[in-house]
Amino acid sequence: MKNLFSKLVNTKKWSIIIASFIVLLFSAGFVTYETSKKSVTLSLDGKERVIKTHAETVQEVLEEADISLQSKDYLLPSKDTRVTDNLKVVWKSAKQVQLSTINEEKAIWTTALTVEEFLKEQNIEINEFDQVKPRPSTVLQKGMNVVFNKAFPLTLNDGGVVKEVWSTSTTVADFLKQQGITLTQLDRVEPGLENTVSEHGIVNVIRVEKVTDVVEEPLSFAVVTQKDDNLDKGSEKMLTPGQEGLVSREYEVTKENGQEVSRVVMNEKVLKEKVDQVVAVGAKEITEVASRGAESGREIYVTATAYTASCSGCSGTTATGVNLHANPNAKVIAVDPSVIPLGSKVYVEGYGYAIAADTGGAIKGNKIDVFIASKQDAYQWGRKTVKIKVLD
């Protein structure tokens, strides 16, 4: 019994020794296996991780990472490269995306990670005014539609305010929307909204407004003539002085860019009635002759008007030095010296004897201007044809 027990103890002891040896061999093998692995840094679509591997080639490394290599994928180094310790493998999966520009649309295979990288890959430079959708920082996805519209300069004239702007628009309507410009019902645009905008073009926004303007304006009187058989032919006599009236008019005023371009009368109201001027026109044939006692001389017919010492532009002193203010009863006429010499004594029909003592800028040829002290009397003299006799 004692021998049996001793034998069992020895058997158990050997079993433990053998098991421990096996564990030791396994641990040594595992350590040897693990320490013999090579360290590889994988960059997969921009994400890095470090692995330990016994793979012999880059392709085996990718297969271990469960990556199926496609022909258009980016891989560095090549798939047949032998794996060495601390090797870095960069892999970018290829994806097909749509590139849309103003001129074309095309499908492109790319390994770019972002929209910005993709456009750079296509040799497209982006400036701050270009239109890019989605945003340049967006991660590129398979089947994504990338829109790129190159901005170009043009001139915008908005109601007279001119500025240089950048645009990616194709039509005038789209351009105005991009610039945040709204139009009223009356505004107009040149060229039209449906027209295409082009580089260095000009878009004019004409701001149109209609306003109401109420003004008071004079109402002109008419000159009415009446025949008078008691007046010599060619002479005139004022019967009723004309007086201007007053009218209130309401205008619709159209302005473009603040400048008036038209006004239309919408309503009017007479505030003061006008009084027409009535003038009697002589119709009697001239049969008078100089009085029997008058001196003989040269007779001519002239057009006669009247003036006062205080008329516009008058100094009150005649060309020969007669002071009309001091001599209001003087009988003086203004003449054309080439027809009636200055200093001549004349007889004027309807005026009497006078001296040709003055001249006037409007007195040319067979015209005279008779001096009358009273403005009212001068006004009533009017314009008439009279016969005069130059006595000396």
C-alpha cells in the first residue's frame, strides 16, 4: 500500500513537469512568433493605424486588413513591395464622382479625400468668389456631384450707383438674385432678365418711380382784336388790358434714377380766371393831310410805338441830351438817323409837332417811338401806322 501511494505521487509529479514544459514551449513559441512580426503603419483613406504582421508583401498586408485593392485605387508603395519593419503603406480608395461646370459635366475617378483636393487634382484653382458645392472641406463620397462655377468680373449700375462685382451667374435674373437686388414693379433692367451675363459686361438697374406734384401756374390770356372804323388803318387801341389767370395742376411725374423723365397732367383747377386782352384795330382809310397852315416837308408813313422816361433800359435822357424826367411835356420822338436826321422838326399824325431827339436799338428804318410821360397813355398808344412830315 505504501509503494502504491509512492508510485501515484511520482506519476502526478511527472505530469505536472511535462505540462509545465509544454506551456513553456508554447509561451516561448508565441513570444518568438509575436516578436518576429514587422511593424507597418497603414494610412487608409487618411486614417492611420499601426499593425504587426508576418505578411511578406504590401498586398498581403491589405488582405489582412480586409481591403480589396481596385485598379484605380492609390497605393504607395506598390502591392508587390516586400514588407520591412516600420514600413508605411498609403492607400486611398478610388471613387467615381460627377464634376459639373458651366461648360460641361463629366464623371471622374478620383482618390481625393475632400472636394478641395479633388478640384486641385483637376487643376482647378478656387478663389473667394467662385461657387463650389458642396463646400471645399466636405469629405468626398462615391457618386457625389461636385459643382464648380468660376467667378468673373462685371459692372453693376444700380440706380446710378456703379460698382465692380464678381459673379458666377448665367442670366441677369440669377445675377440680381445673387447680388441680393430686388426690383419693384416699375423698375427695369438692361439687358433683360432672361439675357446671359458675360465677363466684363454691364448690368443696368433703372429705378423707376412715379410721384404726384401739385403746382400753381399762370394761365396766359389771349389777345382778341376788333375792327374799329373810327381808327385809322394800321393803328391800334387798347380796349381791355389782359390779365393772367392762375391754375392749380396735379402732375404725375415719372423719375428714372431720381431724374424726371416725364410729367402728365392728371387734374387741374382754375383758381383765378384770365381776362383776355382786347385791342381795337383801325380800319379807316387815312385821308388826312397836314393842316393848311403846316409847313411843307417830306412826308412818309412809319410804324409808331410809344415809350416813357422810365421804360426798361431807358436812362431818361435822350441821345441829344434832353432830360425827359425834367421835361415831361416835351414832344420828342426816337428815330433812325439814317431816315430822319437827329434834330429834325417833324409833325406826327395824332401826336403833333415834335423834335427827333432820340434813338433806340429797335428803331430801324421807317419806325419811330414817341415819348409819352404817362405809362397808361403810352400803353394805350399801342402800335400804329401814322403819316409824318419831316419839316427840316
